Amino acid sequence: MNNTRFATAVHIMTLLAKSPQEWLTSEWIAGSINLNPAMVRKEISVLREAGLIASKQGKEGGSQLGKDAENISISEMYAAVKNTEVLGKKNNNPNPACSVGKEINVHLNTLFEETDRLVINFLGDKSLKEFSEQFE
């Protein structure tokens, strides 16, 4: 994953975990991340669709965790925002006449899938609560 979506999601979720009784606004969250509130709202929407965040609109609106931090794994957050393979993208147009080119994407797919499984398994052992407790 060669972008900041995962880091942004973890930042958002950590802020929510640190303030479990409050409805945090996207503007407030954006101030912590130093990011445009519209980008924060986009990620909140993705996390809400994954069942990780609850939101309410209006003057008293904002976002909270959708479930207790100890019941949210870092791998759930990763899966919610993941949009590319950990190792990047496959070659789009390898030469089918080449002995490597004709098979490279099949073997890259296997490599990518195995790497992704390792990342998800590693992150699955860590809860948002454990991660957020590092910040005092």
C-alpha cells in the first residue's frame, strides 16, 4: 500500500479510541492529522461502511467508534482502506512471447497474496485498544 490511507485510518481510529464518550468532528480530527476535513470525512465514510465507526449529523454530530476498541483489530482497519497490494501492482502488459513475461503475473499474484496474508495475520493480533494505549 503506497499511500497514506492506512496511516490516516489508524490516526482517526486512535483519536476515537482515546475519546470514547465524545462525538469528534471531522474538522477536529483533520486538525490532528493536518489534513483537509473532506479527506477525513471520506475515510470516516469507508470506516463506517466497515462497521468500525458510528456517526451522527447535526450540531452535536461527529464520529465515535462503532464498537469497543478491544474488539477492533488493526487488520480490520487495514482491510477497510486497503486499495492496493502491499508489494505494489502487477506488470500490465508483459510480453507473452517471453518465458518470464508469459507467467510473471501468475507468480506475482501468489507472492502478493502470501504477503498480504502475512500482513493481515500480523495486524490481526493487535487491537486498537493496545495500539491506542501507547498514547498518554
